[in-house]
Amino acid sequence: MHRLIDDFIGLLRFRVGPPEQYQYPRWLPALLLTVLGLVASGGTGELGNNIAGRMGFMLLFTWLETLLFTQFMTIWLRLAKWQPTASLFGLIVLCNSLQFFEPLTSWLPDDAALGADLALSLLTIALLVNSLAVVSGVRRVRVLLGVMLFAPVAMLTLAMCLQLSSSLGWVSIPQDMLSSVSEATAPAADAPAEGGKSDL
């Protein structure tokens, strides 16, 4: 754990080691990611009063998004001629550890909290881009492009996790969010039907 903290402080100082440095025992990044999901569930009060359900939803989304992002960026960097020598999972989880500080922003006035959340999000992106660029030797602009290209995948993942969690009774989707979720998942749901019509 002490090594993990030292590595995180190093990333905050934009000091990045080789990818082998971020290969931890499997349980450690798994535990960290699980805790991050539980912490994030504290900001989902609008999804109903089922606390356990909200925790389950955020754990599902946090794990799924992180695994998809790790796989996506590995493929994206390999397209730039990077030859992976180790998994990016531990490094990506470590970069996202700034989420631990998000609950603290709720103590601030609304405008200040919004600014603090934005600053944390931008800093997380900066850590991800810098860290992935250094360990892969790929230009930061290309890494940033990959992060931006993943954004629609993240939104679709969130919408699908919301729909699944709602169907299981874990969360209650507010009406103002319902239309956005439906729009995000509609293309995936309509694709087979459209394909069937074209065959006719």
C-alpha cells in the first residue's frame, strides 16, 4: 500500500515510471477500484433511497468503464506502434484515484463545488494523458484523442448500466434523466430491427 501511495504522489507531480512499476498484486488495484466505486455512489442521491442498489450500480459502472477504457487505450496505443510490455490497468486505476476527493466538494457552495469537480475531472484527464504518453512513448495529442474518442463509449456504458440497474430495482431513474438514457441506448437497441427491415 505504501508503494501505491508513493506512485500516486509521483503521478500528481507528473513523474511517471516504466509500465512495470505499476504492476501490483491483483487484489490491490481491484480493492482500490471497488472503493472508488463505493465513494462515487455517495453522489447518486437522485437515483433513489436504495443505498445498496446505488452502491451496486456504481460498482458495476466503475468496473465496466475502467475495464473497457483499459482495453480501448491498449488497442489505441498499439495502433500507434506501441508494444505493450505490461498491463495498463493498475496505472489507469491509480490515475482515477482523484475521485476520492470528490465527496469533499459537497461541503463547498454550489458554484465552488461545480468548479472543484471540473478541476478534479480536468486534472484526472491530464494525469491519464501524461501517464499513458510517458509509458507508451506515444505523443500526448494522440493519447488525448483516444481519451476523447472513448467518451461516447463511457456515456453508452453509463446509460446501459442505469437501465440494467433500474430493471433490477437498484435505482430509480429521474424523469429528466430518462429521456437522455433512452436516446443513448436507442441506436444499440434499434440496430437489429433496422437490419431486419432492410433484409425484407
